[in-house]
Amino acid sequence: MLKIVLILFLAINLFVLEGNNAKAFWPFTKKNTTVKEVKDKKSEQEQTQIQEQVKKQDNKKFSVSSAAINTLKVEKVIAQEQLKELQAMEVEMNELNDMMKDMHTLVTEQGKIIDNIEKKVTNTKNNVKSGINNFRDLRRICRPGIF
């Protein structure tokens, strides 16, 4: 019975309330620490333990056989080849794009030239019609035996 009373007395004296902060007097430390600090220290220890357990589980999850490693290596080589092919296609598409731009420039420039030629042909046609009409008028005006 005396032991129980002594243990209760020690437990009650273990925490002494000072204002809103509880101070813990630990017999194995020289410093007075707050309850929050003790809880933080415990939670840090628990977090490190949890992290260690997660790492152990991750190591178990990711143990890979040599066949799987070889498969991954082959897939990596295939992916690299596909990347090279896609890059070559990109270069070809850029060249095709440049060619189409050049073609557009030529068509635009030549379109202006063709429009100019069309105007000149139309003017020539009109001038020829006008000349024919003038020649007909001249034949009517002049005497019939001169031409």
C-alpha cells in the first residue's frame, strides 16, 4: 500500500502547473521541459519510426527481378529509338513547312505578275478592238478605191 501511495505522490508531483503551461520535472534530466516539448519529442520519434517502416515496406514492394530489369532496359532502348524517329520526323516536318512557306511566297509574287499580264492582255484586246473599229470607220469615210 505504501508503494502505491508513493507512486501516486511521484506521479502528482511529476507535473506542476504554472499558469497555462504545464512543466514536467523528469528525474533523468536536469532541465524543466514543457509538456508540449515532451509531446513534440515523442511525435518526432513516432514519425521517424513510421518513416522507417514505410521505407522498409517500400523496399519490399519494389524488389524487382532481373527479368523485369531486362524488360525495362529493352523498353528503354525502344523508347529511345522512337524518340529519335520522332525527332527526325519533326525535322522533316519543319523542312516541309519551310517549303510550303516558300511556295506561298512564290505563288503570291507570281500571282501579282499574272494579274499584271492579265491587265496587259485585256488592254491589248481593247486596243485591238478599238483599232479594228477605227479601221472600219476609216474605210467608210474614205473612198472605196483607195484601200
